Amino acid sequence: MKSILTCIISLITLAAQSQVEENKSLFIQDSLKLVSSQFKFTEGPAVDKKGNIFFTDQPNNTIWKYDVEGKLSLFTAKAGRANGLFFDKKGNLIACADEQFELWSFDKNAVATVIYKNPISADLNGPNDLWIDKKGGIYFTDPYYQRDYWIRKAPAIVGEKVYYLPNKITEGSNVMVVEDSLQRPNGIVGSPDGKTLYVTDAKANKTYRYDIKSNGRLTNRKLFVSQGSDGMTLDNQGNLYLTRKGVTIYNSKGEQIGHINVPENHTANLCFGGKNRDILFITASKSVYTIKMKVKGVE
């Protein structure tokens, strides 16, 4: 009996040691760096082709740039209350602009164009986060979070959904509902091969994985982990990074393999940037942080 117990303890110890080693292989220990705490609430980081990172300070209605040299600069002070961001293949910055329940596109000069707005009688809840596939189609989540800058006090549509906007973008009704069974969809990201989509249900505190069909629709939903998130990202090893209390890292099997402690009340979002895509950029409450990684991003 004693020998069996000893073997079990040894196996648990080895597993724990293996997890620690895998954890250490992901990022450089003690390299978390505070970039700035000058903001009100940071969100939505996205990386451009050069490795520069753009992020939002939603309460202040601004989008900022953190370049590959580590310099901060204001990109625009008229951001449409943007939240989630993502660059398309043409280099335009696509934003979930929930001030008027729209999707916007910013060119390199920060000139904004509305690329999607629901029919006026059925405004979206408030586009929150997005991911763009290889075809240029946009997946976006539309939870309802009451904003103090809105006149309305209730949703104009029934349900909090995940939508897909095909590459042929025009204002109108060509958007598809691809998931309508989640309580509050929030963070979203897809795999670089375009076959898998991850979506978090913030209210249910769960994150799901879907197969993406050729027409953009989703199938084969599976529970990935019983943890919700705000934003999320993937690395080149297929690991998924979830936020809220720091950053929790899961491998492709849904096993936790690491955690990054962030000294803020809430970690909102993150993405990989830098010239080599090996800098993890983290938005957390009033601050933004970076940490040097041993893996690279895929966005």
C-alpha cells in the first residue's frame, strides 16, 4: 500500500515539475514590464505587419500606438468608443466601435469609415471583439454591456450573438449569425489555418472551440476550458492565452501550462507584437505591460 502511494506521489511530483518547466519555456521569468499607467481602461490590442501595436483607451475614446522601438503615441482621439481591434490584410485597422453599434475601418492616417451598421431599427448590442479570417471575413462578438454614453437603456435586438461578416462588406443585412446560444460572448480568436475559432462566454465563465466551415459558419462546438476571458490570443505552438486575473495559458488540449501574474485588478486583453512577434503586450485596467516570450504570435 505504501509503495503504491509513493508511486502516486512521485507521478504527481513529476507532472508538477513538467508543468513548471513548460511554464518557464514560454516566457522570460521576471521580464514583465510596465509601459504606462496613464490610461483609464485599456483594451483591444492589435499588431500591424511591422510589429507595432495599437490599443484602445475606451473611456477616453482614444486609440494609441506602441511602436517596435517602445514609443507611445496617440493614433486618434476620435475612436468611436472602440474596443476590440484587428488589422486586415490591406493594413486597415478594423474596430468594434460601440458608440453607435458599428464596425469601423481606420486607414494609416486614422481616417475612419463605417463598414458595418445594422438596420437602424435593430442596432447591434455593442460590438466587442473581432477576428478576421484568411478570406477577409470578420467574426465579431456582440454582448450587451450598458454604456454611460448611450441614450438607450435596453437592447434593440434579442440575444447576445457571434456574427460573421463576409469579405464583401457593405452596409445592410449580409451579416450572418453563427452562434446564438451563448449567454455573453466576448473574446474571440481564430487559428492561423482558419479551421478553428475560440469564443469565450464571459457570463457563463467558459471558453469554447468551434470548427469553421468553408462558408464561414461554425460547427462541432466543444467546451475548451471552464474559464471565461475578456480578450484572448494564440501563439505559434497552438497555446491559447486567456485574461481576467492575469494571463492563463492553455495548450491545445485545454491543459493549463502557465500563468502570468499582472499587478492590476483586471487583465482585459493581449496580443503578440514587436519585430519578431515575441513580445506579449497586455492591456490591464489603467495600464499596459509587455513581457518577453520564448514563443511567437500568429496574428
